Amino acid sequence: MNLALWIVTALLAAAYLLGGAFKMVTPKERIAAAGRSGRWVEDFSAGGVKAIGAVEVLAAVGLVLPAVLDVAPVFVPLAALGLVLLMAGAAAVRLRRQEYRLVAVDVLYIVLAAFVAWGRLGPWSFLH
């Protein structure tokens, strides 16, 4: 199970690092022009989109670095819980915008991040 947690953690970290960096460096208008999945940015300011990207990058770092360096590993499940909250907000935005198919992707990310939080707070905690 520890291996599964590490695999899911690495996949989440890669996805959020890339996605967050993209949001930080790409103009809001270009994200919106990318298609249906990018139109959510219409509900946020350019600074808000960049802030969401920064939170995603920080969460990606928080998922991996504390465990790898063995410095404050309690931040791993906290970062995962933060992603659960972030994606719950994303799902709420998509529901409000009636983008129901995209909510399924948000729910998948919620489940994966919750799995990491559960595993690292519980049976496979770094704190034992």
C-alpha cells in the first residue's frame, strides 16, 4: 500500500506542478481559449487564476518534498487535504457553470488526494 500511496502522490504532484505552473505563466485569455475545460477562468480575475496556480504548485511541492527530505512530513497529508478542498471548490465552480462532465475529473482528483491524506494520516503515516 505504501507503494500505491507513493505512485498516486507522484502522479498528483506532477499534475498539479505542471497545471499550476501553466496557470501562473499563461494569460487568462489563452487558458479560456483552450476550450471547454478552460472556460472556468472567466469567473476569476487574472490574479486569481495565477493565485490558484501558485496554490497548486505549493501543494505539489508539499506532497513530496517533506517526505523525501524527512522534514516536517506532516505536511504531506495536509497538502493532500488542501487539494481536496481546492478541488471541491473547482467542482462547485463547474457545477455552477453546468459543466457536469468536467465535474467527474474534479471528483477523481478529490478521491486520489483523499486517498493520500487517509494513508499518510493513518496506517502508512510518516509520523510513526
